Amino acid sequence: MHVPLIPGALGHIECQTSQIFLSGDHTIIVGLIEDAHIYEDEPLLYYNRQFGTFKPPEGSSDARNRDPARATNSAGNTFSTQTDSDVC
């Protein structure tokens, strides 16, 4: 497929448009995945008007063993990214 891809992104998903739904002032496009790639690097985190990074749990030596609900902002403060709407 020849679609624009964002250089330096941690992942790319290429889709074929399957359906288009109009709802008020929104358009929802459903796609069938044709190709996908992920790349190793640290994700950019923006939460509560701050940039930060994910931090491995205490005592963990594996940086891949991250708690997605815990993060560290640029000042080094740890905060939770989980909200009430995240809990089912």
C-alpha cells in the first residue's frame, strides 16, 4: 500500500477502508488491517498537561515490565495514568 507514514513513529498500521459512519459532526472510519509494524523505543507520554516516560516497577530489572498505569513526568515525579473510566 502507498499511504503516508509518520517517520520515527513507534508503530505503523496500514488499513484498507471498510466502512464509513457519519455521526453528528464526526466521521468514523473502520479499516481492515493490511500491514502493521512496531519498533523498539520508549513511547512519548503526555498526561495531565505534562510529558513523561513509563517507569519499570520497583525492583524490576526488565524495562519491558512496565506498569502502564504508572508513569514519571519530566520532573521525576511518579503519577498514575489510570482514571475511573479506565476501570471496568
